[in-house]
Amino acid sequence: MDDKIDNKAEELKGKVKEGAGHATDDEELQAEGRGDQASGHVKQAGEKVKDAAKDVFKK
């Protein structure tokens, strides 16, 4: 459960960075924010795969 929370926090941190980059016209910060969001999404997808595999092997 902690990994899922950490992954969502990373995604949200990325949204904040991207928004701050838009507000300040800082393209580098925007890109970093998008990267953090993408990383969070990928990690969340990995957690979903692990959860699905656990469900399959329980049966």
C-alpha cells in the first residue's frame, strides 16, 4: 500500500511542478513535471499488474 501512495504522490508532485512551470514560463520545470507524472503512472501500472498476478495465483 505504501508504494501506491508514494507513486500517487510522485504523480501529484509532477502536476504541481508542471503547473509552476506554466505559471513561470519555465519549460524545463514543465518537462520535469511531466516526467514525474509519467514515472508515477508507470509505477502505478506496475502495482496493478502485481495485484492482478496475486489475484490470479490465489485461485
